[in-house]
Amino acid sequence: MTKLAPSLLAANPLNLEEGIRSINEFADILHLDVMDGHFVPNLALGILTCECACKASLVPAYAHLMVSNPGEYIEKFGNIGAKAFVWHVELDLDHMKIINLVKSSGMKPGMAIKPDTDCNTLKPFVDQIAIVTVMGVYPGFSGQKFIPSTIDRVAIIRELSSRIEIEVDGGVGLENAPALVENGADILVSGSSFFNSKDKKAFSDKIRSFRRKP
């Protein structure tokens, strides 16, 4: 079954509690976008907000760190109960050290990749991580238009590993979800499409109904 992971970033910022209730009722994963204003040109979701969200969530929380120094956040997110910790492959740092620290903190390690980064950049790490987050937009803001080449990139990354969970983040909706899943996606991060849906149950049921190619 395809998993639905709404991004809390797209919920009403004046009523995040209502957003989390919708996620608890209709989704499989709570997606937390954390931004530092340096790696991406936006600020979002501080550790206190993420802690409150994790406490209120009835589904696993996956943290997507769009920050320049992800190592400084590992212990914090492990302590608040996040189940997965995802940082960007584009960062110039010791990725194997980060992977081991994340595992030691009890979280699943994952790496995210921007739309213009060569998919083969992930090759040295796919056997050591649990998740690859494929960006369907340029990271930093919700509500952007989906980049169609993301579908082919999912297929390329699926060729790198049949084991890994592939998550697609950005611009995901009912119009592109079937092709993403057919080409190897397991988790679809949906922000605006989910929270703006008038019938969240129908939206969720449809997303979960899509199946990967046999």
C-alpha cells in the first residue's frame, strides 16, 4: 500500500492542531519540514513545534532537515520521538558519520535529493540508509508546481535499490501520484493537495490505492 505523508508545513499555521488531527485520521506518516534559512531560503518548524507535533501525532513522524548542519539536530529529533531523520545528499559533510549517529539515536536514516542533483550521488549510501526523499520541487516553499522529470528520477533511484523506501516530496497530487508509484515510490508527501482537499478521506483512499508495477 502506498503511504500518505502530509507535510505539516502546508497546514494552517494558526491551527496546526487541526492539521495534525487530519493527519491522524487520514494519513500514515507525519512529515516535518525543518528549514534553517541557509540551506534553503525559508525558515520553518523549530524543535519545539516539532516536539509538540510528535506528541500529538498518532502516526510516525519523519523529519526532513533542509539545514546546513543536520548533525546538530540528530539527538534532538531522536529525543522527541521522530522515527526517521532525512538530510540532503548535496551537503559537504561526512554522510557515513551522520548515518551511524542517526541509527544510534533509534531513527531510520534517509537522504533527500534536489531536482537537479545527479541520482548517482546516492550510490555510495543506498545500502546504508532506509529512505530516499526525491524532491519534486526545489526545496524551501510549499505549493510549487511539480517537476515532471521527477517521475523518471524515481525510476532511476529504484534501480539503485529494490529495498529502500522512496518518498516523493513536493507538488504531489492525484494527477501525478499513479505514475510516481508505478515507477517505484512508496511514500507520497502531499501538502497543499491534502490540506486543501474537501474530502480528505477520499483523497487518502485514492492515494493508498495506487500500486507499484509488478
